[in-house]
Amino acid sequence: SPAALYAVALELDAFAPLHVETRSKSARGYALAMGAGPAWHKAQLPALDMHATVDDAIQAILRRCVEQWCANEAAAHDGSDPEGVHQMRVAIRRLRSAFSVFGRLVDPESRSRLSGEAKAIVNSLGPARDWDVFLTELLAPVRAARPNDAELARLAEAAEAARAKGYAQARAAIEAPSYTRYLLQLGQWIETRGWRDAATERGKAWLDLPIVDFAAHVLTKRHRKALKLGRQFAELSAADRHQVRIALKKLRYASEFFHALYAKKHTKPYLGALKELQDNLGHLNDVAVAEQLIGSLTADAAGEQGNRLRTAGGLVLGWHARGAADLEPATVHAWKAFAQRQPFWH
């Protein structure tokens, strides 16, 4: 059984540090022959059945999250395509969101331990992803418009060096013995439905009920929280909009977990409106993160080099500040469109 396989794997791992290879030998062979880097993969959404229980849904959703995580590990470690580390981070965040969705049905100790270790791993991937976004999405269009700007070239060189450090940190996290042990323990917990062992009284009452009832309960709660945080959206500060963005991300993950329970003609418009709004707010957050990244570069540079990096950094931030201002009407419109959208689970 899968549970027995995980038990054997954990015993072997106790004797010597091992690593789980998720690619087949043929896939690795063709990649070597063609000189291609490992492929990245987007999430495959769980295909829940209308008659599935909450217990079945927990296992199906967690399995999908771990599958996406493992499928992108090689690409994240390789680092030649920014999507690798991005998709791996998305997978781990989806996993942590699933822990949150079903959190009250799982004993607090298991939830805190499993989610906490996942958070540490996703944080170790953060610098690599932040520098990827800065270089490819924020700095690149400015350099394209000013190809002969020497200060921008120096900023790119410093950012590339910082990205290399970020990827070294990500690779170290993936190669750590604790990483493999966590993945094996998590897999064993999922396959043995470990949440049943120490389920709360409330959890035991829910586990054998239809998932459709639980899904409507969770989605309604998250939808209401997003609407509450987004009141008077046009007047909200950047910090408040950041909280709205986080609430929308949690709502989107939950909506994707349960989308198969509802008709596509209802889920697609809702998820589309949610994605458009989330993309707009995500870009604004990227610009805010870029300010911190530029600050870290200039803080470590002295004299003339520091001045040149500050000049180039100011140009990049100014460029995107104007872009954010141009994006504001579309963002407000996207919020209104989402707020007026009928939830698909009603």
C-alpha cells in the first residue's frame, strides 16, 4: 500500500539522506539528450465528485497540491526558467491554504507542524522568486526602452548577483535532509488520512458529510471576508489593499479546490473576475517589493556605485509608479465587477 511504501522510505531515510525523484528515467534521459531543462507544471485542479465526503476531499486536494509541488521541484532547483520556482511556491501556498480551509477539522498540533514546515520551505524560495520578478517583469521593460543606460545595466548586474544568491538558498533548502523527510512524512499523513487520528469533535462530525455542504460554508465565509476588507476600495491605502489581495488569494484557492462541484458556466465568470482583480493587485505588490529589493542593493553599495544604483532604482520605481497610476481605474473597475458577481455556489 502507499502507506507501507512511505513507512519503508522513512526507514531508509533514517539511515542515509535520500531524495525523492519524481521524474521517470525516460523523461530524464530525453531531457539530457535534448539539452532541455526540467519542465515546469501548473496545478491540476482536483476533480471532486458531488457525492464525495469531506474526508475524501481532504485527501484529493492535498494530493494535488503535493503533486504540483514535486512536479516543479526539478525546475525550481535547475533555475533556468523562472516559472519553476514560481510554480513550486504556488503549490506550497496552495497546500498551506488547504490546511487553512480544513484547519478546524484537523488537530491543532498536526496542522501547526505541517503548515509551519511548509511555510519555512516556501520562504526559502522567496528571494529567488522576488529577484526573478524584478528582473523579468519590472527592470526588463525599462531597459528595453533605454537600452544604452549604463546605470540600468549596473542595476541589472547587481540584481543578477542577488538572484544567484537567492537560487543558492533555494537549492540548499531543496537538498536539505529535513526537506525530504518532511515530504515523506506529509505523504504518509495524506495516504493514511492522518487527520482522522486526532480529529476535533467538530472535525469528526464533518468528515463523513458531503463535501458540497462544507464547500458552500467555506466559500461563503471567505467571500464575505474579502468583500468586508474591500469596502470603499477606491479609498483604501496600499496596506489595506494588500490585506484584500491576501483574502482574494485565499478565496481563489478555495474556489479552485471546489470548482468541480459546480457547473462551469457559473464558476468560470467568477474565477475570471477574481483572477483579473488579483493580477492587478499582484502587480502593485510587485512594485512595493521592488522598492525593498532596490533598498537592499543600495544599502550594500558605497560611494559612486551606490549613487548609480540609487539613480537606476529610482528610474525603475518611477516608471512603474506611473504605470500603477494608469492601472488604478482598471483596478477599481475590476473590484466593482467582482463585488457584483454572483457567487457560483449559491
